Amino acid sequence: MILETERLVLNELTPEDAPFILELLMSRGFRENIGDRGVRDLESAGGYIERARAGYAANGFGLWRCDVKATGEAAGLAGLVQRDGLEHPDVGYAFLERFWGRGYASEAAAASLAYGRETLGLRVIVAITTHANLGSIAVLKKIGLRDAGTIRLPGYKHDSAYFTTEPG
């Protein structure tokens, strides 16, 4: 276990998580708000997990599977990512639509942010989202990030809303 919150347990992804990753990354919400990661079958979901596990080894963090304590169900991903085009680690999260509206994203993102600052000693953590993703923008503001304008990451066609823990 990496993190535990009031209602969630966050763990590293394992190869056994391929069906969950396939469902999450193929979901409409993920593809519209985060992007198409090219995951179309269990094999490509396994490749996504391998890349995530390599990130854990290289950076000491990554996106972790969020399980609902009460049921043990995998509900989403949350954690920190070292993304190309960003100087600082990025807090990220994505949940299956059936778990939206329950506060899990805020809970997991806040715990990930605290872990980054307190356990990993990261001074600055950032976040990006689409300008249209008002739910995600609300989560980022709720966990204490401030709006820092826009940024265009390498390989992206559109600007992203950019948030940071740095004081303005």
C-alpha cells in the first residue's frame, strides 16, 4: 500500500490490473478529458501498466490504483506523474464514471499532493487539465492549487489549463 485515505487505498498497478486499466482508459470520460493513450485491448493495457511500473522505479512515484475500502473495487487512478514538458511533477487522477460525484478524486488527489510534499519532499507540484473540464478544475482548486494560466505540452494540439502549488 502506498497511501490510505478515509475511503480509499492507493496501490501500485500490477499486471493483474489490465482489465481495469482497459475499462478506465477506454471510457468516454478518460478519452475526452485526458486523452487517447492507444489502449484498445488487454495486451496494450499491460503495456500501459509496464510503463507505469517503470515510472515508479525511475521516479519513486506514479499513478496508483485507487480501491474503495468498503468494497475493494478499483475505482480509478491518482498520483504523481513526471510528464514531458513539465518541469515539476504533475498531480493526476481519473475515475470510472460510476464513481464520479462521490469526492474520490478530491480525496485521492489531496492525498497524492500531501505525499509528494511530505514524503517525497517536492516543493512544487503542478497539474494540467482541459479548459472544458470544470470538474477537474474544481478538484485542483479544492486541494489548494492555484490557476497559473495555460501551457501547451509537447505533442498536444491544444493548450491546457495549468495549476501549481507555487505562490503567485
